Amino acid sequence: MKPVNDLLLRVARGEEVERPPVWLMRQAGRILPQYRAIRESLSDFKVLVETPALAAEVTVQPVDELGVDAAILFSDILVIPQAMGLPYEMAEKRGPWFPDTIRSASDIAALLEGEEAAARLPFVYEAIRQTNAALSGRVPLIGFAGAPWTLLAYMVEGQGSKTFTKAKQMLFPEPALAHHLLEKITSSVIAYLKLKIEAGVHLVQLFDSWAGLLGPEAYRTFALPYIRQICEAIPEVPVTVFAKGAWFALEDFAALPCQVIGLDWTMDPAQSRSRVGERPALQGNLDPCVLFSNEEEIARQTRQMLDDFGPGHIANLGHGVYPDTPLENVRCFVNTVKNYRYGG
Amino acid sequence: MKPVNDLLLRVARGEEVERPPVWLMRQAGRILPQYRAIRESLSDFKVLVETPALAAEVTVQPVDELGVDAAILFSDILVIPQAMGLPYEMAEKRGPWFPDTIRSASDIAALLEGEEAAARLPFVYEAIRQTNAALSGRVPLIGFAGAPWTLLAYMVEGQGSKTFTKAKQMLFPEPALAHHLLEKITSSVIAYLKLKIEAGVHLVQLFDSWAGLLGPEAYRTFALPYIRQICEAIPEVPVTVFAKGAWFALEDFAALPCQVIGLDWTMDPAQSRSRVGERPALQGNLDPCVLFSNEEEIARQTRQMLDDFGPGHIANLGHGVYPDTPLENVRCFVNTVKNYRYGG
């Protein structure tokens, strides 16, 4: 079903629009009291991820509450390792972690991949169907997945880390192991995204959250080729690539068959546009900390960003919105974008 | 006293050399068994920082053991907040933290600054004198300080953080408070570096470890002007600016009166040189994870880096060496540089 408000998809396809669409990374989350009420009633974060009715409910909340131009399915990038046979747990303060990690060729050999892995996530596809029913075509629904390098990083390291030393140690000097794992992750992500699209998402976003831990040569060896494979395998809907900290790879992303590049807040809008050329569309990139400021300053910096990007832009933050951001300030950001007009 | 091996200083001054000098950030530390032996005999990390004979001993260790071309005084960037009246503690796994943090104008008013603060660190100046006595002029001695934004980040946040949200909240919407704190930090850092130079350091390096948490506009407002003040106040010795993650500010650093720019491992050597022009010298930037590889790969990537930078380069890693790096691999990195010849 084609959404009524299709601003996001029109910008992704390179069409002209009257104003930029706006949504926020992590908009379905702790910034909303409705989300916190549901979350607090549950023993475990994963119950929310794995119960379609609940995932659908929190996905729709920011559309109802904030009037954003897109919904993004509530989920976690770590469902893919889990589907491959490496379950994760979510600890309240510590964040995600893996009781078992990938250490050897036999660990990798034991992992499922491709359609066999993707088939183990029926709760995601059902959540998509329920979300679209609840949205009844108001806005497009975004589905996401972790990029292969970022998923490898978690699967090898076992948890978040400032340096991901264990994961990076797998890259040198015997890269064959890493490439084998990256291939299995890639085939799983592709099959997963195909099923998400079949279930009804209108655009998919890849999160390469740990891109900035690799230098340019390592990124071009261990991350980009797999992102390219995914982009090439997904002609059905627009693809957004958001690789945090990979400022050096912007020209590489522009050469991918992707429709949108997500930018973190260290990227200058005008400079990024000139590095990329006319296409693809750019998404981002206000510093999420600006939303701790007052409404005047938020509106000023938001309008400045919109001016600097110009057309071909999807308004967002340069990172997920921080959970303790005042809701009124998020609303101010969204409304500033919605009241903006190109050439106005 | 002019050091016998003055390669580092000649490159910093823009003179021709036969090969790049080499040292490693965090070379005085856990990679050395001699360091670990001393550290394990002490109850607290701060005893090592605050006891001149011990600080001098661990500073000289990597010169004896690895044959690096410079020593860097063992210390901590957080001695400055402590001297200003905000003591820190070092927890074994958690890292540094502050029992009290800066919250208000009156907290800032209560801080010492400038010479009055710097005078409270006699153990640092004494460690410099003892280090130079032990080095007897073999290699130059580097002194360092935290850059003002990074010190503010710790003083307001109270500890390390992925996002430093509290610190960034001080920047908007009432920047006057942040600027007042940054001014007091800056005057303290300048007075501190003056006393370090008087005591005998041959070059000073500023660490802006949390530079990448700010976007370009915020960095140019809250970080760069204070780094400039420090560079302008220190004509006596060369100054190195190392701002991790501030890839967007490379041209700004090149316009400072500094002699060396440190680069993290995400910066392409040849591209960085072309952005900067002929001067200043560049320092860095091998990914520290490469040192977990084998000797063949370490030598290959090190030589590649030296080729890519060309002259006007100080060989180093793009980040502090990780504590669990095999010593033989560090030695391989150092020796690869020492066996390299320009035009050879």
C-alpha cells in the first residue's frame, strides 16, 4: 500500500518536494511516556522486540504523538546474530551482550545463514503487518538491519566496547575467517530484508554503527563490499546507508546503488552535498545534544541545517535521540521542519 | 639541554631528516613488563603520577626497552582539574571519575586558575627534571596537557561517557557558563605548560580526546579558539595538536601557530597532507589494532603508511597503544620505522 504521506519516498527517489520529510532515529523509544509505560510493564527488552503487537504499538506511537513523516519498526539489529544461532541478551545498564561469541572457524561453520536464518524471525514480519494495519497508510514504514561489519563486531567482541579490539583482531592477519563470517551475515541480512519488504516496509536502512572504528583501507576491505552486496540485492525499495564515523567513505557510499546516505553530526551539510554530487539524498544530521537547548536555539539550528542541506534532504538527527531529551524539544524540532518550505 | 637524537624536533621545525622519528602514544604503560611490575606494587595509579621518581622511571622505560625517538612524561590530563580544585580518582576498570562535578557558575567561580593552579603540580616539574637526568640527553622529552574542551567534558560529566551528554548540555543554550570555564581551564593549561617547559620538556602535545563529540560549528565555537590561545602563548617549543575524531577541522589546525598535527587512524595520509599543505608536520596514524597482527603484516602496513605520508612525518599510532599489545609487535613497528629511509 502506498502511504498517503510519501514525502520520504519521494525524496529517496529524487523527486521534488515542498519541504523535507522528518523523522528521528530512536523515535520509538524512551523519549515517549507511552513507550516507557509499556517498557516498565515488561521484564525484558526482548519481550518488546519479539511480541508483534507490542512492537507495532511502540512503532506507531511517535507518528501519533509527534506527527513525524515516517515510522521505523521497533526492533534490534542483534536479531540477526540471534537468528544465525548466536542469541543476545539485553542488560539494563550494560547494554546488549552475547553469552557465547565467535572465536573460530568451527563457530562460524555452526551458524545458520541466508533464508534459513531469516525464517527464524517471524515476529518481525508479523510486527510489520500489524504496524501497517495500525498506520492505515498514513506514513511509510522503515525497516532496518545492522551492516555486516557492525554485526561481526558484536558477535566477536560479545558486547559494546570503546575499541572493539577483539573484533578488529579477527581482521588481521588472517582475514579469511572474517570474510567468511561477513559473507554469512550478509546473506542473512539480505534474506531478512527481502522478507521485511514482502511484509510491507517501504524503505530499509542499514546501520553501520561501528564504521568509525575502521580506517579507510580496512573499511573498504571489510565493510563496504558487503554493504554493496546488500544494496545490489535490494532493488525493490530505497536503501539508506548510515555509517557512523565513516566520514572518509562518503564518496564510496555515493557510488553505491543506494538512494539515501545518512550523516552523523560531524558532517558539514553543504560540504557533504558537494562531495556526493546531486544524488543520492542525504539524511541527518543535527547534533542530538542541541535538543537539550531551548526552543529558540533548536529552531535556529534546525533551520540553519535545512538551509545548508537544501533539497534532496531527509531531516533527522546525526545519531539516535537521547532517551532523556525533553519531549517538547523533540516536538519543536519536528515542527520546525514541517513549517519549513523550500524557496520560502 | 639539546638532545643527541633530535629527529623529532627537526621534523617539528620543518627540517629535512633521513627517516621519520617514531614514538607511541601510551608507550609508558602496560605494554611494558617493567611498568606493570611497578604499577602492581602500588595501591593507586595516582601514586605513580604524583611520585616524581616513579613517573620518571616509567617515562624512561620505553626509551631503554624499545629505542623510541622520544620520551613522553608519564602523567594524566586530569592533573589540571585537580590543580584547579576538582580532584579526580582512578578506578581500576571504570577509569577516571570525579567525586564532585561542575554544575553552576558558583562551582566555576570556586576554581583556581592560571599560575595559581599550575603551582599546585610541583611533582610534575620535578618528574621532568628527574627524567631528563635519567635520559642524559638521549632523546627529547614530550610534555602533554588535555585540551580545554576535553577537560571541561570530564569536569562536567564527572567520568568517561560514550556521549558526554551532560557536558554538551552546558554548551547550549547558555554558552557563557561554558566559555567562562573554558577560559579558566585555558589559563591553567598555559601556565602549566610554561612551567613544564621551564622544567625541561622539548615539545608539548595537546590531547583533545573528545573532539569528535562536537560537530564542526560547536568545535569552532567551544574548542578551537582555546587551542589557538594555547598555541599562541607557547612560542618556546613546538606544539602538537591531536584532536581525535575532528577530521573536519584539519584545515583549521593547519592555520594554527602549531608545528605538528596528530592524526587518528581514520585519516588518509596523502589526503591529509594535501588538505594541510607543506606544513605543519603530521604525526600518526597506524590503527593500533594492526599491532595485534603478525610481524610481516605490521611491517607491510607501517611501510605503506611511511610511503603515504612522505617527509614531514612523525611515525606513531592513530591512538594510544592498547595495553595488551604483544611487546614483540610494538618492537617490530618501531624497528620498521627506524630501518626506513626517505628516497631509499
